[in-house]
Amino acid sequence: MSFQFKPDSTASLDEKLRIRKNLQEITNRIHAAKNIPQILVDLKEGILNLFNAQSCTIYVIDKIHNEIYSMFLAGTQLKEIRLPISNQSIAGYAANTYNIVNISDAYNQKELKALDFELTFDDSWDKKSGYRTKQILAAPIFYEDQIMGVIQILNRKFGDEKFSEEEVGLAVEIAEVLGVAFYNQHRFQNRRKTRFDFLITRGLIGEDEMDAAWSEAREQKESIEHYLMRKYRISKDDIGHSYEDFYRCRFIPFNEKTVIPGDLIKNLKKDYLRRELWVPLEKIDNYIHVIMDDPNNILKRDAIENLLKTKKVKYDVALPDDILKFINLFFQASDDEHTFSDLLGRLDEDDSPFDDEEGSDVVTESDSVIMQLVNKIINDAHARRASDIHVEPNVGKKNVEIRFRVDGDCSLYQTVPFSYRAAIISRIKIMSNLDITVKRLPQDGKIKFRRAGGSEIELRVATIPTQGGVEDVVMRILAKGETMPLEDMALLKRNYTELLGLISKPYGMILVVGPTGSGKTTTLHAALHHINRPDRKIWTAEDPVEITQYGLRQVQVQPKIGFDFAAAMRSFLRADPDIIMVGEMRDFETAKIGVEASLTGHLVFSTLHTNSAPETIVRLLDMGIDPLNFADALLGILAQRLVRTLCPSCKELHQPTKEEYEEIAESYGVEAFSALGVPYNKDFKLYRPKGCDLCDRTGYKGRMGLHELLLASDSIKRMVQKHETVEVLRNQAASEGMTTLLQDGILKVLKGFTDFKQVRRVCIK
């Protein structure tokens, strides 16, 4: 079919030149496109300008499924739309009958039936988008006699009549150019496929460039993957996607924190694996997962299954360099430190798995393999910013699992053969000065562990007998280091300003509340650091002293000998203090002394384990604290939580659904959220986790605080005296400007620091 465009003789010469120039530009861009998605997405704007129309869609034929499909950008994601080749849609009709369609109103049944009695207009897109389709021009795309697709143009910007004859001619000319381009693209796709076709079809590299890269990489004796990353700046993730597209399996990038599969590699030789480029990675649901450079190599797969003595093997792909790194991680020791697998191998040769000598107060490196193993666990935990180490023996001949808690979440670090569980537990007990003969009672102690560089780590150790006659050990790494400045605490502007005002008062009580591990001590020390001056005497009672500050007189309480928080506070009051910080108000006596101290001219800081700021008031009153004294003493209560933050290197924007938006608005409070002026539209975007090497593929890295600051205003003080309920106190505080923990979290979601899922994990209301 051929329909040459003939400009209207009445059109001005300038307009004719504009049309011809635009048509030539579109033609050039079609021929220059590197792949079909680029044609479908990038050409629309130029075509719309040519036709003065509102919408344009280019469809490609899919003969296998008897459909036509197109692609469009939704935010940063490429999405697909498909239609059957039938008379149930205009574009489908054009592909089905090879006829050009040019109508003035898609909803005019008479106009549709005049073309074909079965023809219908699919209005589902209009209903979904709120768009009103009127004029439609649809032209089939041919190459010689083959149907290749359809070009469809909607809604003229000016006038209600259908597209003109000249515009139909323009559409047919563009369709002819598209037909040639689609034919060439299909011919390319049908050639022999390689593992890098994904890169070509996505426009990341040209076909000629790819052909040249193969020979250039060979000449430079460099792997093709490394050459593509270096010369053409193609990311490792994109190469991974290309591998997944070609091999139809997972792409596994190297991760130094991978758990060593000791049971799977014990009968394999390192040199053989390095030569053959494969290694077992893990066992899931009785299937061994193996990574290799070419999962399509049938001969190599047969050899793997013979060596592993099972047919239950699943194959994943990895870069050759990464496979070598995995093998080195699993088998080889570095120059300055033994790897975990190397130490386990040496345990098999050691007749006495641990040394019974008494551990000194400060534990140093030792030649004993079991000591080196425990030292490595502690060193690795510290290097990975872990807050806790969990050593979990299991009943029977199951391996000992070692887990680290990082940013509040536990994950498996390594496994140790069950035969060494007693040695590891005993070694930790010796380091903690605990009784290794006592196995049926819980014990607690401390380790001062000196690292190779000279720095010291302090760990709080708890042993707990568990079912089956074994013991669990949990070691908390006590945070040592510089005090965090108050301005780095992620406080909202109102909370930061008001908190500065509170800590500048000469006397009164300030409470920081929240569950264990929510950063209360860090916040208190940040506040003390802000007011720590030579003219102020500051006493602190802590259990334990985790953060040290010059200028503070810090006391470690010893409840076992009767020196508890209450006793420490009584002694402080005889030692001329200006400011007192007590680690926790655990009982009535400590709380009572704290209130009395604040009433006698001292600024008192403390913590409680309560869920929110208003609940703290009710808790203390229920403990028996006098409401009048407490109301006079109270300055403010800061409730807080720690929430995981999105990894800044890989977090990505997305458009939340309407339901997600409404859930956020309802959680914040519909009226209060509407006052923020954040409507749901195409510009409403939030960040979500993706995962990269820097965040161990979790999508999250680090934590930040969520805060709820209740100020003891006159109205709040009167409510305290009346012993009002939590709800009444919360409503009054909210009316005075307090944002709840959940609201604070949602504001930080809107700013892109975290996501709503993480906020929901730590906030109730």
C-alpha cells in the first residue's frame, strides 16, 4: 500500500516546509533508533507536534500471541500495553483488517458501525485515566506485504472534525518508514543470540560497538565483561540483567558477607573449582544452588552433579571474576587474617579445640584456633556495625548458627559444625570471667576485647540455657565513640528548637522514653554535650557507661552490691550538682528522688521504657508519684524510635498507588495530612528500597530517629494534676503542635529518608 503525502495547495509555503522538515526529522530518528522500545517511547513527541494532536501510540505485532503491543514510561519504569488483533479496539481492527481508520468521535456507534458492524471502541483506558477520546487516526504498518504494527493518533488540538486527507497521508508515510525499521529490528533479534543482547536492545551499546568490543577485549587480553564496564561505562547491574535475560536464571554478584557453605565444599578442591569456574553457594529446600560462568554448558553441569552426588542442583550465573572471589572467600586466607573456612579447616586438625587458661580482663590475640575463631566473630561484627552477636547452638547434630543484628535486623553471619559448640561457648565464658561449669543457669558478664590495631571493644555477655541441654550466648557490642551532636539527631525544626529551650532551663525534669535500643542514651548525651560547660557540674549514673564525655562525672552503678540508681542519685545530691542524668527510672524511689531533685533547683535528665510521651505521664503517676510535684517538675518528654533509612546509593523513586496514599493519609490523620498540602497526583512520588553492594542488597543502610516531643505547658500541667487519661493528654499536646511518632515518621517518608513500611514496623500510633 502506498499513500504519498500531497500538501494542500492553500497551505502556506512556510507551513509546507515545516511539515516536510519535521517529517524528515522523524524519519531520521526512526532509522537511527537502536531498538524497538526506543522507537515506541522516544518518537511520540515529534509525531504529536507534526499532527497537532494530544496522544500517539505506536504498536508492534506479536504474531505468537496474536496481539499488538506498545511501551510507555510510568515514572522511570518502562511498562507495556497489549491489545488483541481483533475488531474489539480501533488499533486491533487496523491490524486485523489492514484498513486505515479515521473517525471524528470514538463514542459515535453509528460512525463505528459504518466501518464494520463488529467494530467496538475499548474505553477501558479512558475510564482508568479520566481521558476523553474523540478523533482517532489509525494506520497499519507494513513491510512489503507483512503487517508489522499500527500507528494510532488521538484527538486533534484544534477542531472537532476528523483528521484531514493530508494528515492521513502523513500517517501512512510514517508507517512505511516504521515498517522498514521494524523489519530490520526483527531481523536483528532473530539472529544468533548472545548473552549481551539485552544491552543492545535497551540501547546501552550499539551492535557495531558490541562486535568491536569482542575483538578489542581479546587483543587487550581482558574479559569482555570488564572491557564493557571500563570502555562503555556499562554497569555491573546491567550486565547482570543481560545474563538473567539470556540464561533465564539468577545473576549473583559477589558479596563478601556470604555465609560459607562448609558442608558443600568440604570434598571439593579449590584449584579445580578455579579452573572450571563454578562453586556451590547454598542449599535451599534440598536443592544445591551452584554459580557458574555458563549455565547452558551441559557437560559441565553433568560433571557438577556427579561430584555433588545429586541431581537436585539449581544453576545461577555470575561473572568469572566474582566466581573466583567466592572461591577465594570460601577457601583462601589473606596474608594478615585467616578466613572463617580456613579456621574451620584447622579445627579438624586440632585435637584440643580450646585452651582452658583463665582469660584476663583484656582479651588479646592467641594462637589457639578456637580463640582465633571467636576473635574473628567479634572483629567481623564490629566491622559490619553490628549491635549484637547471637551464638545459637541447636539440638542434635545441627550446626551452630551465628547471627548479627545490624540496624535492628538479625541476619545469618556464618555456621559452625555442631562438634565445636561447647568449645565456642566455653571460650566466650572464659573471656567473660563466667563459670564454664555452670550450664543450667543464666549468667552475665563483660568482655574487654582489644583489636589488632590497639582499639578496644567492650561487650556485654549473657548466656541462657536452652532446650536440649545447650546454651545460647548473646553479646551486645557497647557503643564507644564521640558524642553525636544534637543537630545531627534528625529532629524536625519545631522539636529541635523546643528541645534546645528545654535543656537551657536552670531546673526541672526532662525525660527521654522508648524501648530498649531506641537511642535514648545517645539523645541524652547529645543534650548534655550541648550544655556541657566548665561553669556547670554534671553527674551521670549509667548502667553501663557506654559513651564517655570530658567534663561529665560519670558513675557506673552496681546493683549487685546495692549501689543502684536511687543510691547514686542520693549521693549526687550531696555532691553539689547542677545537672543530674540518671540512666533509667526503674522504680518509685528513683522517680521520687528525681522529682525532688528537679524541684530543689537541679536539671534532671532520665529515661523510661514507655511507648509514647503522654503514656509516660500516666505511668509515673500510676507508680505513685505525687501529681502536684510531678506537674511542677516536668519540663518535657521526648519519645523516640529508630527507623531504618533507605540506602542513598540505590533508593529509587516510584509512584505509590491511590490506596497506599490513602493509608498514609489515614495514619497521619486525614485533616492534619490535608493541611500539609500533599495531594495525590502524578507528581506525588516516594522513594523505595532497591538494593546494591553498599547495602548488602537490602535497600537500607543506617538508622535515624523518629521523635515525639511533649512540652509541659500550663494546660498539660493542669491535666497532670487531674490525672487525665492518655488520650486527653495526647489530644491537648497535638493541639499545641506536637507531632506523634507516626506523624514524624511519615514526614520523613515524604522527605525520602525512609519508607512507610519501616515506619509502621516501629510505630503503633
